[in-house]
Amino acid sequence: MYVTGEVLVLFRMQDSPLWEQIGTGFVRHYYQLFQSYRAKLADLYIAESMLTWEGEKICGKEAITKKLLNLGIKKIGHTITAQDHQPTTDGCILSMVVGQLKADNDQVMGFHQIFLLREINSAWVCTNEMFRLAIHNFA
């Protein structure tokens, strides 16, 4: 029997707990938007959302969107090498992503990103997010 990668992923997702399916779907959607239409990322945040980007703390949907639109990157590609998801005791989903990114003509760099997802009005939004490049400065 021949199974394509897409069918295999769908089969595995159906065997996964709902919180893992939601986390995996959110991560896929987030990086697709980041790579193709970054302005639409605004739909994934709320007014109270918080982002820590390389140590810089950014609060609110508008400020987060502005930061993500003004990174100075024209073209970016992400490769997700691992992702883990956990349900929290208050009904949220905690997602951790490890991967590599290629921005413009820069070298490929590793990164780590964490999302805290909450269901509000039947939609999953990101209330908290942290991003760090996997660069070690041993100075």
C-alpha cells in the first residue's frame, strides 16, 4: 500500500490528542503566514498578547504586528525540526518549536519559539510568545 507523506501526517494527527492537533495546526498556519503574508499574523493575537523577541518585550496586537512587519526581512523560510505541545491546567495549549530559518541572503540559523494558545470566542489565539535565535555568544 502506498501512503503519501500528507496522508500519513493526517493519519498521525487523527491519532493525536485534540490539543496536539490544535498546536500542530497553529504552528503550521503561523509559519505559512509568516513566510507569505506576514500582515495576516495580526489575526492570531489579541490586545493583551505579549511577545518577547530576542529579549525585547512587546505588548499588544498592534505592537506585535508592527514588530513582525518591520524585522528588515524581505524573504524568509522556516524548517521545523521539532515541535512539542502540552495542555495546561487552565485550558490553554503550550507549544514549543525548534527549527532553522533562512532570511534573505543570511546563513541558515537555528531558532526556538514558544507559543501559549488560548481559545477565545471559538478561535485559538496566541496570548504569549517567545522567540530566540540559537546563537551562542561565548564572549
